[in-house]
Amino acid sequence: MDIPTVLCGLLAAVVALPALDAYLRLRRLGRPLAPARGGEKPNRLLVLVPSRGEGTRVADLAADVRREATTAGAATTADLRVLLDGPDPEAAARLESEGVLYLSKNPPGPAKGHALAFLAQRLGSELDAFDFVLVFDADMRLPRGFFADLAISPGTEVFQLPVRPAGVPGSGAPRVEALSLAQAARDDLARDAEGLPVRLRGKAMGFSPRAFRLGPAAATRTTAEDSEATLLLFASGIRVRALEAPVAFDEPVSSTRAMSGSRARWLGGHLKLLFTGFVDLLKIAAKSPKGAFVLAADLWLRPRLFVLLALAFLAVGADIALLFFSSKGAWRVLFLLVLSLEAKLALVFEGLSVVALRRHIGTPPETPAVTLSDLFSSLAMWARAAGRALVAPSRWHRARPPA
């Protein structure tokens, strides 16, 4: 075989991965969910809220936590600890005025994993007095009845709660993000029902004290700390469960620039995690090859818009190549045909997955219909994020304390 033929074969093999991932996701989203499992209400909860430059809105979440703690019933108590990761005079002033306990970490950063490691070290053996440690981002809000609705199956050490936007998302990238959150919540429940790995989403997570130390508090190698913690936990034999309720609310990002900044950290962190987490992924594959593939696809076949764009380009490119190279050898033609078919099937499966999701959830205000304009806006945001991640590798890729 000549080099172009070999390259066509390699492309066909690579494109099989997103095609298989899209097919498996379509199967999961198309199935009805089993009835919600029964669970037990935890007695003692510790709520941790790391905050970096969030200003007064961290106090809004603190107020939600304190409100829910007073209405959860006598059997459930919730202690709150806010960590100001770096100077934040506005947040500190409001927290003090409202009597909220908080800790300060200086110097700040470089990533949320270091903030959680700092909390684990400061709290020490105090962590063991709690049934679960809940971690929320500072830009989240809790609905009424949150702790009262929290029920956890016996034997669970880690759980991911569903997250949806607070209110109606604006046009553009926020609408695409809202659809992604809805699909993630549904897919997490389906994966959990099949015994497949559920990825920590970074917002509204719960851990036993042991799992908190092994996962989030140890995830300090990258800026993708939540994905890193997922790999660490599964490699240690700890399963992440998905709960159907209660739902936590994610407040909208103030600007597209801020949105691209967090995605730049996500992209850079996952590039590094591809290397630092490879051994952990092999440990998971030794126990469950399918589970390792599903988790790896969820971690690295993203952002999905980039994957879809690449698939569309390859589908068109393969068809054009067939017109010009149909007489260049049977193997090359076969590889091009397979490549074209795989790319088109993957695109079809992705579209049907959205249809299946809409069939289950409809078009509620918090997950409005996504237009082509919204998709282009989201794609532009991710392109900016990729540019920021690539031009500043020392900032985004390396989660290390400043000198």
C-alpha cells in the first residue's frame, strides 16, 4: 500500500471512535429511564464553596445553603465553608456582614483542585464527622427543598447531581450550553443504570470524606480537575453515581469572554490529562473496556461542535476524493467509502440523539430550541477558547503553584 492509502485507512479507523460513541449515546438516550431508586437522607452534610473573584454572588449561594439547612428537618444538618481563593474584598465584606464562615487562600490558584486540596488540609480529621461533602461552584443557586429532596442510595460514595440554567438562557453559546447540560444529565442517569462510568461535571457533586480526599483533593495535576478526579476515583475502585434529584441551578456567565476563559482552562487541562491520566484509564480498561471507552470519549471527544465540524469535513472530503481517486486501487477506494460512511453515520446519530432528548424533555424555558446562529456563536466561543489555550500553555495546561 502507498502512503495515501495508509492514511485513508488510519482516518477510517479514527473516525470509527466518534461514530461508535454517537451510536452508544443514541441508544442510551433513546431508552426510557428506570424508576428513580430509593435512598436515605444523609444526617450531616458539609458544603464547600470555592470562590475566586466571584464577588458578592458567592454570598447568594451561601444564603441558599443556610436557608435550606434550616428547612431540611431536624434529621439533616448542613455546615457551610466558603473558601475565598485570593483577595475578594466585596465577597469578604458581605460574608462577614451575614455571619458566614469563610477561609482565605493566598496566593490564589492555580486551579480549583488546589483550592479543594487546601480545604482538605485545613479541615483535616473534621471531614470524617460528616456523611458527605458537597462541592458547589460559587455561581450556583439552590432551589427550595434542595436538602429535603436529597436521598442517597446505600453504598454510594460519590454522586453527581443534575444541573440546569437558572432562568432562560440567552441566545448564542448559553443556549447550546443549556442543551449540553440537559443531555449530560439524561445520559448520566442512563450510564449509571447500565453500570457505565459517570463523569463528574464540576458542579453540584457529593463525596464521602474518603472519596473527597482520593478524588477532588488529589486532582492537582491539571486544570481539568473534575475530569482528573473522575479518573482517580474510578482507578481507585470508587464509582460515581448519578442522582435524578435535586437539581442545582447554574447562573449564566456574564460575558462570552469569561465563558471562553473557562473553556480554555478546560481544553488545556484535558490536553495534559491525556498524558497524566493515561495510566488511570488503563486501570479502568482492565476492569471494564466498554466503560473505559465511554469515559474516554466523554473526556476527549470534545468539544462536540469541533468533532461534528471535523466529521462533516471528512464526509465531504471523502466523497470528493472518491471522484478523483476511484481508479487508484481497491484498498484506497474501500477506505474512502468506509470513512465517508462512518462520518455520515456519526452525524446522523448525533442528530437523532438530540431528537431523542427532545422527545423526553420537550422544549422547556430553561432548554430552548437551538438555532444555527446559536451553534455558530458557540463554535466561535470555542475557537477563541482553543486559541487562548494554545497561545498560553503555561497558564492553561499546567496546574502548578505560582513561583
